[in-house]
Amino acid sequence: MGNLANSFRPYHPGELLKEELECRKISQKSFALKLGLPYTMLNEILNGKRPVSTDFALLIEASLGVSADLLARMQTSYNMQVARKDKKLIKKFNEIRKSCAIL
């Protein structure tokens, strides 16, 4: 049986929003303009290069009807998944586990 943990890719909430805009045939540039956001900021969120903030999530909820709570939970889940794969953190946690096991 394969190791599913290694094949799983975290899903950034921006990907969901990108799909939502595409389904509604809304361009990123026009959407950014309507929301008063810089296009580059929106594009970075939609491409998973920038996190979804609570303010942004609420803005999306008001404009598209996508739940701000869902977006915030997705961002937290994404952050946890990325952190759990961080090699420096894994090394640090393993060292902590060894030293705490002695206590």
C-alpha cells in the first residue's frame, strides 16, 4: 500500500476562489477592480502564494457568497499541512520529543 501522506497536496483556499471566478466567468482583473484590491494581491491569493486573511474572507463572503468561515478554516488547515511537512520543524519536533521523553 502506498504512503498517502506523501502524495497529498494541501489545498489552498485561493484555488477554490479561482475555480469559483472561472465558473462564474468573472475575470480576476475586473473582480479586483470591483473590490478595490490590487490585481497582483488577488492573483497571488488565487495562486496560493499569499494567505487568505479574515478581512479578505469576509470580503469574498459579501461579494460571492462563499462562507468566510469556510475560507478561514481552509487557510488554517492549509497552514497546518504545510507546517507538518516543513523539514526544519520536523527536525526540531523530533529533538523536542527526545528531550521531553527523558523528563
